[in-house]
Amino acid sequence: MKKVLLCFIIALAMTACQKSKEQMGLKEALVAKLQNDSDLKDYKIEPAEMAECVYQQIADNAPGMPGDPKRPRYFEAYTKFVAVGSPGDADRAIKEYQDVFGDVKAATNAAMSVTDSIMSCMGSAIDARRPE
């Protein structure tokens, strides 16, 4: 019984570490991308606040649950999509991660969903700051 409990605790700890690692890479990339966004500055929205919202939207659509072997590669792909600097880089990232999403079209949609998530979170953050 003690061995089963110990194995469960170890598995739980490994899952928590994995989630933390996934979060940090994607969140750091999001904060870096949003750091100089003029709209965020105009509305006094912290890049970290936006990064958390965007991360949450991406995580909510991630396959499986924390600990699923597909998740790290999924978050790795999104981190790369967020960090691309040119259209050529975006095309290479989409081709590199097409197997994660099934095909090039699905990977393209995933890459474009980052912008959709940013816009959605920005709208929510702006609405939250408006006086009623």
C-alpha cells in the first residue's frame, strides 16, 4: 500500500513539474511578445496579465490533461508560434509542428489562434477596466 501511495505522489509531482515547465516557456514567450504592445500600454494592461489569459485559452484547448505525453510538444509548438519573427519563420514553424496538429492547415489555424486569443483577452481586459 505504501508503494502505491509513493508511486502516486511521485507521478503527481512529475505532472506538476511538467505543467510548470510548459507554462513558463509559453508564458515567457507571450510576455516578451506583448511587452511593447502599444494597446496594452494605452489601457495600462500588464503583459503578464495578458500572457496568463492567452495561456489559459491555449491550455483549455490542449489535448488530454496535464501529464498527457502530447501536451509538452503542443505547448512547444505554441511557444514557437508566439516567438516567430517573420513570415518565413512562421512557415517553418508551421511545417515543423504540422504532425502535432494533424496537417499543415490545422497547424496554420493553431498559429493564427494565438492572435485570436490575444484579441479576445485584450477585449476582456479592456471591458473589465471600463467604469459601469
